[in-house]
Amino acid sequence: MRYSGGMEKQAVWIGYASALGAALLCTLIGLAMMSRFDVVNIAMVYLLAVVVIALRFTRGAAITCAALCVAAFDFVFVPPAGAFTVDDIQYLFTFAIMLVVALVISGLMERGRRQAEARAALTLEAETERVRSTLLASISHDLRTPLAVIAGASSSLVEEGDKLKPEEQRALAQSVYGQARDMSELVAKVLEMTRLEAGIIELRRDWASIAEIAGSVLARLGERLAAHLLVVDIAPDLPLVRVDAILVEQALANLVENAARHTPAGTAVRVSAERRGNELVVSVEDRGPGIDERDLEQVFAKFHRGRSDHGGEHAGTGVGLGLAICRAVVGLHGGRVWVERPAGGGAAFRFTLPVEAAPAPPAEA
Amino acid sequence: MTAPRATILIVEDEPEIRRFLRSSLGAEGYKVVESATGRRGAIDATTHKPDLAIIDLGLPDIDGVEVIRQIRQWSVMPVLVLSARAREHAKIEALDAGADDYITKPFGVGELLARVRVAMRHAVRPASGLGVLKLEEATVDLEARKALRAGREVHLTPIEFRLITHLAKHLGMVVTQKQLLTEVWGPTHAEDTHYLRIYMKQLRDKLEKDPVQPRHFITETGVGYRLME
């Protein structure tokens, strides 16, 4: 919506150009009709042009069109031809009709447009409000729960530490550590999404190898994937891509994490990359419950959470930002991201990155 | 296992983080000196002559990078930096200013101690005699310039050797892309990161069991590479 200012300016300009074009076109049509039709019928052609312009463009364009039509009609067709003088007073009436038609129709259109805009603004406001409250609900739940655990477990350690058995102490410390880690991941995601949405991220593009990025992701998420059967299938001679490797790593990590979270232990997760024409296609496929047909688009929306979690180890801990971040990052790089429902079941998340040719390093003897 | 009572300087403004560093490093037998500001840290470094410094990059008074520069004017002591996630640029700046490695906040104590041990080892035994690099599937004799994989010789190009040698000098520690490019290809190629991508792939193909999930030639995305034995 932000860019509508520029768009509108352009549309206004097109409106005036169309007004001029319409008047010229009508004059040509009128010239062709002149031998067989009455001058009044030619006036109808001009009137039609005024109606069309008034319906389609701004009031200014409509009035301009009416004025141009009047002038052209008067100069070319109204006797005496070749002059702006008018012999017969009835033509003044024709002129007046054209102007009034332009004013009335463009006035009606303007009002309709304004109402539509107001409605759109209201919807946008409602949408923003909805997103904001979902954010609050999500964040407050996802922050409060781990905070409650951290506060509770650590207070037990502080106040009751001496009375607890060593293994109990250890278990409490473990849960403080685990919850704090989850929370810091959540906060990192929220910050990342905020930075992406604020448009303040400047891509640090550099030559990157998708195999290398995938390797880093798998090293980072190794623990999360321990219970799954990981299959890695990166074509050996993929071209380099010019991307912000840190962001792309995050995007891919979110897909892999998503697969680990929403699929049961023991199922396969396949991470692959291949070249298709001028694009690199990176995929994360799983054998989990799959995505509902209705949700294929919706899963990438902020704060969307799967309709049900199917026993992945970290089920239910997502805040619904991972895929939204992935979409934003891929979009910034001029790629696309989507999810498919493969025939064999599960879900296949894929994204593309445009390929450019990297210069070769100097050859070695 | 650790050198007796080695001293570690911590330059960090958050008292809670200092407390946690103090207790975990203290438990490992290190003597800890704490500075809450960058200026104080630069002074404490000269007076206490620590064996290693841990410097936070988000200090309130002067930039942590500036503290590193001041220390580097007179000392080669190992320096580790603490940095927040998504601040890769600050990490690179610190590493290029002379820091030896970094730890991303939040971190676990295991990761911290591992980094400290590696950096200490380098300080005690500077990597001049390079010797033989033992990898999972292969061995690389850096002096004889010979690489063996499963008993068979693997041909490495001169540039590949230079790359491994430079990484091995900093075994276990990160080396920035710029440092590698400058060292191996020369300063005019400091920005030619695609050379690194291509050569790291070659090295992994030749020496790693699984080149896509490497165990030795580790990528630090956006920062550089780390060679692990």
C-alpha cells in the first residue's frame, strides 16, 4: 500500500494522456462518419469518449477530455469548420451536455472510489489490529511459560537447594537451561522478523555455496534432527549464488527446524538442492502429516501454527515465525518459496535463489 | 590439565555475565580479573598481564574493538570476543583487529571453555612447527606437503596446501575470509570470496568423509572458516 502515491501519480498522468488520445480518436472516427452521418451523431461519439474517460480516470482527466472534445468537435465539425466560432446556438447546448456528463459521472466515480478506499483502510486497520493482538497473545504465552519455569526452577535451587538431592538439583538446572535456550531462540526470531519487516535489513550479498550453507544448518541443528532419518542430497556441481549467506542459512534452518518439529521421530527429512534453469531450488521434504490443502499459502503467514502437532519432540513450541522469516528472506533475494503435497505424503517446502555466473579463480599450474 | 593458575581478564559491563564467567572459569582453575569498562580493561590488561582476555563487543564507554587494538599494540595474548547474534560484521571487525576467536551470546559454558582451551594451547605452543594434521579419513603432512587418504596419496594443489597451512596455524580457531584471501591469494584478492567457496569445496571433496557435512573444514557463515582436528 505504501507505494500507492507513486502509482497514483502515474495513473493521473495516464488519465490526461488518455483524454487527449480519446479526443483525437473521436475526431478521426468523426471524419470517417462525416459523409454519411449527421453532425449530432458525431457529437454522440465524443460524448461516449467523455463517459469512458470519466468512468476510468480522475475528474480532472474527465473535464479535460470534455473540453478537448468540445474544442475538436467545434473546430472540425461545427460549421463554420476550421474555426472556433459557432453559428448555431444549439451547439452550445451540445457542449454544455458534454461538460455536465463529464462532471456527473466523474463525481459519482470519485465518491465510489473514496468509499472503497475508506473500506480498505478500515479492513487494513482491523487486520493490523488482529496481527498485533495475535503477536501479543503468541509472545506473551511463549515468553511467560519459559519464564515461569525459569523463575520457579531457579527459586527452588536458591531457596531449597540444600534440601534437594543432587539429581533433583541437576534436573532443575537443566530445565532452566533448556527453557532459557528456547526463549533466546524465540526472541531472536521476533527480532529477526521485526528487522525484516521494518525494511532496515541491508543484504550483504556475497558468493555463497548452498552446500556449505546446508552443511552449517545441519551442524547447527544436528541435535534437533538426531531422532529423524536425515537424507542430504545436494547436487555436486551446483553454481555459487550471490546471497546474504547468514540470512539464507537462517531461512533454510527454519525449514529444517520446522520439519523436525512437526514430524514424528524416526521419519525421514530430506534436504536437497538442484539447479533448474536459472534458479537453484532448495527443498526440505518430510514424511510427517503433511499440510492441509487450505493451508498451503497460509503456513507462511506470521504466527500461523500447524492445525495440530504430531508428536515431534518440540511440538507446540514454535511461535509461527520461522516460515514467515523464510518467506521474507527468500523474497528479498528475488526468489520464491512454496510448499507442495507430494504424492507419497508429507510436505515438501521449496525455495529458489537466482543463479548468476561467478568468475572463475585463476587456474593453477 | 590447565596451566596452573593461568589468569584470564574479563572485560564485560554486565555484572551478571561477569559473575557467571567468573564462577565457571574459576571452577576450571583459572584466576579471573574483571573490568567493567573498555578503558579499565585496556589498563588492567597492561597491569595484570593476563594469559588470555575475554572482551565483550558491546561495552558502554569505548568499542571492544578499540580495546583489542590497544592490547595488540603490545601483546600477542589470546583474545576472545563475546558478541550478540546477527552482529557478524562486528565479529569480523574484531577478528581483523586481532581477536583470535569469538563466542556468540547466549552461549553455554562448555562452548566457552572449549574456546578458552584452544586459545590457551596456541599461546603456550605457538604453531610454528606444523607437523601432521590428523583428520578422520586423511592425514596431511604440512611440512612434507603430502596428503594421504586411506593409505593412498591425495594430490593437493599448491593453493590448497597454502590454505590448509594457514588454517592449521590457527587450528580450532576461526580465520576470517579476508585473512585467508590475503594470506593465500594476496591483498588484491581480499574480496574474492568465491575463490574460497571453490577451494573449500575441493578440500572437502578430497579430505572429508562427507563433504556436505564436514567435520574438519567448518564454515562460520558470513565470517570465515575453522579447521578442527
